Amino acid sequence: MKTFPTLIDRFGRQISYLRLSVTDRCDLRCAYCIPKGFRGFEVPAHWLNFAEIERLMAIFVRSGVSRIRLTGGEPLLRAQLPLLARRLAALPGLEELSLSTNATRLEDHAQALRDAGVSRVNISLDSLIPEQIKCLTGQDAFAKIMAGIDAAQQVGFSPIKINMVIVPGVNDREIDDMVAFCRDHRLILRLIEPMPMGDSGRTIAPHDLQETRQRLTQRFDLIPALIPGDGPAYYLQDPEGTFNVGFITPISRHFCATCNRVRLTVDGILHLCLGQEARVDFRTLMRSGASDEELTLALRAAVELKPERHEFREFPEKIMRFMSSTGG
Ligand code: SAM
């Protein structure tokens, strides 16, 4: 069996996971993410085309990345996404291709993505109240999201995770309902503390999920769980092990010591940390004629730049870009 090299950073962390943003556009305007009226999207001439993405991903996978998640912006806004997914899923050495989506267009594309080799999806859902979804996202999108979740289940994505960002005073009262909904629909729930990314992220008050975790443990009779390889979430499960709820707590209890991921934006910038500025411009390298070997060396050098940790708590004003431009 062929063995693949590994990417290890200065702090001994193995970088095996890439979030690949295929667009910075989104059809929603979530209160904590893209500001309403935002116009500063990347120009199409800077978007990596499918051939560039495939070439770069082949290099990343040969270098030690074994999991890729398609994200954005809203990845389903990128035309022909299933075509790209098929090309990436076929890369020798890639163990998993997954997708993060707001699900507004998932009903139409779920089957094609599944057929293309996407095995699992994460879906953003901050509320079970249609009016609240409209208020939080700026769109009357609840019915479409629900149809998307249904389609994801029908075509057999597994697992399906629901991401709920907790916005204090807006949807924090809905946490218990969301737990019950996900338990009853066999979905994994992940509760997320809002991060102070860009002006939009900073408008949301912090929400410490440690208390919520304790409360839910008692209310739903949950016990600690381990979901192997699952990155930055702490999980609880029901005693039968049929339902899991995770807590992504970048503010109250960060998980940087085990961070295994980097992020590539639609315009080919590799970000080494969500909450720091360390980055390497792979688009310019590729478009100025870098060979595969040079790109491989650039990736190894980039991983050396990965910061030890983010500083969302200490310097909440630091990161001006918002999540959708980095690739959430
Ligand atoms: N559109 C896709 C989706 O909805 O999953 C992918 C991109 S979206 C930026 C990825 C995730 O980032 C979503 O779950 C979203 O709720 C989350 N997100 C965006 N801004 C955030 C912030 N300031 N703090 C915490 N999570 C955020």
C-alpha cells in the first residue's frame, strides 16, 4: 500500500484537513456573518477555476491532507459544484470529501453531490421558527432549508450535522427545542459560540456554552461522548448512543492545541488560522508558473507559519475578514 507523507507544523500538529471555499458569495445574510449590503466580494477573475483547484488539491493530498470540506460563502452557488466534487473525490489518497451548506439549494443538488462522492454534510440551521430564520438570515428560507435537510437524509449522507450559532437574546431560548428536533430526526447537533470575525461577528454578544452544556446534560440525560477524528467539538450523547450534541467553544474553551486544519479561499489564499492573519497566496504562485514541486514546497513552508492559537478572546477586534470570505 502506498503511504502518503504528513504535514506537521511547528507545534507538532498534523495538518490533515482542508476547508476549501469555492465561493465567497452567499444567498443568506446571517447576522453574525456577511454584513447586509456588503459589496466587497472577490472578482471572478481571481476565483480559482476547477483545473487550478484540482491541481492544487492533488498536491495538498499528496502532501498529507486526507479530508477536504467544500465550503464558502454558500458552496452550492458555485456553478457545476458536483462536477468539481467528482474530480476531487477521485484524488488518490483523499479519504473524505464533505460539504458545509445552508441547504437552501440542497434539495436540487443532494443526489448529484452524493453520486459525485460527497459522503457527509453539515447544515446551518439557527432556528426552527420560520420568522426567526427570516430575521437572522434576511431570507424567508425555512421551508427550503427543511426540504434540503430532508433531501440530504433521503440520498443517504451520513452523518448529517446541524450547526447552530447561538445568538444571545435571539435563538438561545431555542436550544432545547433544537436538541429535541435533532434527536428525533437522527441528526447530530453542534452548538457554536459566535466568533468576533469582521464587524458582523462583533455585533453579536459572546455566548459561553459551558453552562449550556451542563444544563443540557441534566435536562436530556446525556453523557460525555467521543466522536473520533471530529476536531474542535466536545460531544455529549444519550445513554443509548443514538444522539450526539457537540459544543464548539472557540471563546470559552479553545481547541487550538489539536487544530488539524487550514483553509483555502476561492481566490487561492491559504489561511493557516481562522483567527490570525498568517496566509500564503497560492493563486499568484500558480498563475506565475510555479511547478508542482514548487507548490509542494510552498505548502510545507506555509504549514510552518501556522500560529499556535487564535486570540478571539484577547483581541476580539483583530480579524476584519468575516467567516464567509475565509471559508467557514
Ligand atoms: N454557507 C455554508 C453554511 O451555511 O454552512 C458554509 C459557510 S458558513 C460561513 C460556515 C459556518 O460558519 C456556518 O455554520 C455559519 O453559521 C458559521 N459562521 C459564520 N460566521 C460565524 C461567526 N461569526 N461565528 C461563528 N460561526 C460563524
